[in-house]
Amino acid sequence: MTDHVYKLIELTGSSATSIEDAVQNAVAKASKTLRNLHWFEIVETRGVIAEGRVARWQVTLKVGFTLED
């Protein structure tokens, strides 16, 4: 078994639909330019209010990926 070294980055995804969609948007975008993504941790959730309603969700995540040899 190989020992891994992980790198953490922080991302903020947004969505007009849901918190889960905001997470999916952030991970999908990151996966276009980063390899070996393995896990995420939600560190902050917030939203935008417009005309008395929730207009957008914003979710900040830490994403971990392994560094290549």
C-alpha cells in the first residue's frame, strides 16, 4: 500500500437550485483542470436573498486530491 500526500484547495460553488447543486457545480468545474480529486468538506454555507426569497446558494468547500509522484 502506498502512502499518499494530499493537497487541499478551497472552492466556492453557487446555484439557484440547491446546496447540493452548488457542491456539484464546484466539484465538476474543478475536475476539468485537476486530477485525483478524492474528497470534500463543506466549511461554509450561505445564500443570497432577493425580493424576500432565497435567490442563490453559495457553498465553500475544501477539496482534497492526491499529488502525483
